[in-house]
Amino acid sequence: MLRQNVRELDAVLLTHSHKDHIAGLDDVRAFNFKQERNMPIYASEDTITALKREFYYAFSDVYYPGIPRLEVHAIRAGESFWIKDISVMPVQVMHHKMPVLGFRIADFTYITDAKTVDKENKKLIEGTNTLVVNCLQEDPHLSHFTLEEALDFINQIKPEKAYLTHISHRLGLHKNIQKRLPEGVEVASDGLVINI
């Protein structure tokens, strides 16, 4: 956030409760202070339960100065909601046996930690122009798309542009991966900005 000079944050969308996806939540405190308001957080009921366990101090009845101030909203796959004037559609994918939310905003869709996506949720993604999707490694994995699976998924959705994210070191160096990708598919990188 500092490197990208982000000065304002409207809300936080949480995909699921795994630590690598929620651990930075304390950092909303700077935005609480600067924007003088609680931070809206949108997540599934299961993720909210995990947040209340992991960040118990933010949900305590006793206010302690300096804790993140959160305004939590429960959301469900297939039921759109609004953040200011932006409509957001949660899309359910499966991370092995764990439901994870992806998000579609206009013609942009973000999906992480997916291994499978059922037909109903693929329909919610159809027509996406820009797709960000996880691609962990080449070897088979229990709960993440491999490179082959990610490229197959991209081919099914047929976006104009796709970015691979949530990549393991096992996939190799960025420049080497990029050489092997079809036109319109790129490896996402730190500092990437996508305007939607």
C-alpha cells in the first residue's frame, strides 16, 4: 500500500480464512485513522467466524485504542452487493473441499485458491474481459490450479486478458514462465494495476 501510494481504501473483500489471505487485516488501522471511519469488510459467514477468532481484539466489547475498526458484512456466492456505486458479485470456487469466494466487478473477475469451479459459478464469470486466476505450480496439487488447469480454465472463460497469480516458486522465474504462455495471458507481478 505504501509502495503503490494508496491513499484511500473503500472496503476489503476477503476470499477465505486462510492466514495468507487475512493476516494483513491489522493494516487497515492506518485507513481507519486517515479516513476517520470503520473499514467495511465483506466475507462469507465462515470467514467472519475465523476473523472473530483470529482478530478477537477487534471484536471485543471493550474498545482498545489502536485496534482495527471493522464493519463486517456477510455475503454469499451468487448474491451481488454494492460498495458505493460498484456492484460486486461473489463467485464460489472450491479450494479442495473448502468453499472460497472469487469476485466479479463489471467485466473483471478475481479468483484465487481454486481447484474447481462448477457450471453455475462459471456462468457468473462468462463475459469477463479481464480474469485474474491462481496458478500454483506445474505438478498436480490437491487444492490449487496447476499451470495446465489454469490455462484450460482461461480457455473456457475466454477473457481478452488473463493474469496468473498465487504462484509458487516451483513454477519458475517470471521471465521463463511468460515465454511459455499464450497471447493474452501474463504472469501478474507486484505493482500491477488493473483499471476496471
